[in-house]
Amino acid sequence: MHTAHQTALQAKHAGLDRRIAEEEHRPLPDQVVLHDLKKQKLKLKEEIGTA
């Protein structure tokens, strides 16, 4: 059963996926930005797994 909190976390995770894809498809992706986005995504994934 999904709680509102878990649904919100999944929405944030999907948003980070989109932001990562957008950055990766730029002519010169910013590796620092990509690293930070992926780090945030991993933290959310871990939080979703424990929720």
C-alpha cells in the first residue's frame, strides 16, 4: 500500500530521472550537476525502500 509520503518520494525520483536525462542530452553535460542529481536520486531510492 502506497502512502502519500511514498508517492511524493516516487514523484521526486521521477523528476530527478527527467533532470538527469535532460542534462545527459545537453551538448556539454555538466558532470558536477549530474553527480549531484544522481546522488539525490540514490538517497531517494534508499528512502523509498525503507518507507
